[in-house]
Amino acid sequence: MAGAAGASHKNNRRSDVKLENALEQARFEASRAHRQYDAVDPENRLVASNLERRWNERLLHTAADRLEPPLPPVAFPVGPE
């Protein structure tokens, strides 16, 4: 019985590490998308719009990675507003 409990603990730990890695990756991607958005010329509305959409997607992925079970991917419309 103790062996099963140890294996269960090890599996839970792997799952926690995997979740933490996914969250760290999502935070990195959201931060990168934010930097790209901040760097774009405001006069270039199409690029700014696409970068803002990407940034929002990354923020949603960051929030979704904190939830269990994870939410399905969110699709945003692409194109001029």
C-alpha cells in the first residue's frame, strides 16, 4: 500500500511541475506579446490590432493554465475592426 501512495505522490508532483512549466511558458509569451504591442507604431493600426489580439490570447492562456481542467483554446477573429 505504501508503494502505491508513493507512486501517486510522484505522479502528482510530476503533474504539478508540468502545470507550473506551462504557466511559466504562458507568462513568458504574454510578456513577450506585451513588449511587441508596446513597440509598435500607434499609426500602424492593423499591426497594433493583431499584436493586441495576440497579447490578449496569451493573457487568456496564462489564466487558463491556472485552472483545472484547462479551458479549450480561444479563437479571436482576425482582421480590421
